[in-house]
Amino acid sequence: MGFVVHVATALAIGATVVTIPSFDLERFLELIQRHRATFLVAPPPLMAALAHHPLVDACDMSSVEFIISGGAPLSAGVQRAVAARIPTAVVGQGWGMTETTIGATAADRVFGSVPGSVGRVMPNTQLRVVDPGTGQDLRVHERGELWVKGPQLMAGYHNNPAATAETIDAHGWLHTGDLGYVDQDGNVFIVDRLKELIKVNAYQVAPAELEALLATHPAVADAAVIPRPDHARGEIPVAVVVARGEVGGDELKAWMATRVAPHKRIRAVRFVDAIPRTPSGKILRRLLAQPLP
């Protein structure tokens, strides 16, 4: 994302690229004002700062025309908040992976993307939504694994033909491992990683869906949802929460229970000081895999 989008693409079209040795929000905002930056590519943690941090109120962001988020899921609520706070900017999301040379879908330059959506399929790119169990193509709004084909796909994993064959099939389709769906207007939505789905009885529960809902609670600053083994149901979803106000675990469980189906209910809550994430905002779930009450 940094090299391809920020550097290579920007320089190829003759744009000015402003760099800093390490990220600092105050410095970042000061440089936007000084250089009258027009285009920002921001991972979700930075998008959250643009939406809510008080420093943004003191910054002249009127030069910004386009803001794109990628690297990890961004909730519709945060996307709307950024758009409302920086009204000069079109705000959207894109989706891709290293194996797609960054992009498979993108936001529209004029209209952005539907909040919560990662935009539409890029030019010269094909997308399928496939039932991971049967390999059958699914219809509009049906959730399945996203398969991609296009000129931006990798040739393969270096010196690892077996891994390449597991990811790109004989017909050239890249099996992304991402669960998602497409709406009637062609907007693509990412639900979660297939490998991260929590199996509750016969149901599949997407942690990202529950995390996005938890984030809307006024006393929740950040949250992650992970599985816990359960002898009766196979697995159950449990929450790891960073609180921004006074709130108890039982209160959060009850609040969630009124908003989700029974199999998606949070069964335990643990409070922590911070959710471990990669620089792009992906949750490091393996670091949260410890017993909960």
C-alpha cells in the first residue's frame, strides 16, 4: 500500500509526495496544511483519528479532495464521520491484497464508495462470489468467498508452486480467502476472512460484523471478537474491549443481545488497555487468544 499507492502511482502521474520518517498525527496535519495536500490514503486507525481526534478541528483540511481507506475493514460509521468532518473530500474504500498488487476494487473518484463498501470492481478485473463448500457461484447479496481475475494478479509465490496452486486455480482465479457479497448496484462488501469465522453450532459468525456493532456503543473505544471453544456449541464469540467510559461486561452483553441473532450473542467480555493491531489496522487476534471468564 505504501510503495504502490503512495509512492509509485503518485510519482507516475507527476504528483508531489510528502513523506515523514514516522507517523505523528500533529505533524501529519501540519504538513497537510503547509503543502495543501489533495489526496490522502489512510488505514483505518488514521481514519478513526480523522473522524474523532480534536486536533483535526484546528487544522485547515479544505485542500483535501479525496480520501481512500484500505488495509483493513473500515466501518460505515467511521467513513460517514470522516466525510462529515471533511466536507471538501470524497471519501471511499478500496480492497485488495499483496497477491492483487494492491487493488481489486476501488472507490469512484467523484462519488467515493457506499459507506461500508469497498467500492466496485476495477477496470479489466473480474469478480466472482463463490460458495466455499460447493464452488457454485452465488447471487446478489449472498455471502461467499471472493474470487478475482485480472492483469494485476501475481505470477505466483516465489519458488513455491504448491502454495501458488492452492491460491490461483487452473482457470486463473485467485481465491482470496475473504468472505463478502455484491449488492444490486455492483458495490462490493467484505464481511470477514473465511479462516476467522467463528463456528457456533451450524452457523458461521463473522467477528468483523460484531466488532463494527460494538464500536457504535458510546462507551467502547475499540473492540475485537475472538472464538472460545465450547463443549455444547463448538465455539462461541467473546469480546475484548477498550472502554472509553464506565461500562460493564454484562451491560455490553445485554446491549449486543438485543441487536443480533441468538447465535451471534457475545458470551464473555474482557477489558484491555489496547487492541493489538498491525500498522494497517488489522487485529492481531493470535495475541488475544487467552482464556476469558
